[in-house]
Amino acid sequence: MENKLEPRYLICQDCKRKFVFTAKEQKKFGFNGWDDPIRCKYCRRLKKILNLALKDKQDINAEIKFNEVCDKCRRQFYSKFKRRLGEKAYCDDCYAEIKHGDIEWDKLKE
């Protein structure tokens, strides 16, 4: 004898509304070994869209590089950060020298 599933009502974790967890969805979730959903289908879709948008934004930001000229040695280099007006930019070699104290920061600010 087959065990017939009845629709159940659950409360969405995000929007706090009641939603139907249909027999068809219960079968799908059970077959895949998933727990009962904690979000309604609309909030699940929204979360998926936001996660995809965030992932795309991170991928785009990781690829952006700004062409700069070192203020100390005048060599060209690429930076992940865009220089703001009045800021100085240094290549990796010059930055390492400055960071390790070979040059005083106060002199560079002038």
C-alpha cells in the first residue's frame, strides 16, 4: 500500500508568511534527501537571484585592474584599487621598501 502525502503548511523564515509544501514537492525533497524548505518559493527565488548577483559582482571585481604609475620609481603597474584624488600609489617593490621602514612615511606624504 502506497503512502499518500498530504500538502503541509509551513512558515517562511524570511517573509514569515504561510506557504504550502505540496505533495509533489515533498516527494522531490524526499527523493533528493533534502530537509523541508525553510523559505517559500518566492523567497527561495529571491535568495538565489541575490546569491548569483553577489557571485557575479565578486567575479567582476576580481578581474578589474587599474593601470597606475608608481609615485616613487615611476614604473607602470596594475592595481585592484582605483586611486583617489590626492592619494599616492606604489608598485609592490616600493611598497615593500616603505612598509619595512627603509623610507619614512612622513616624507612621502609631502
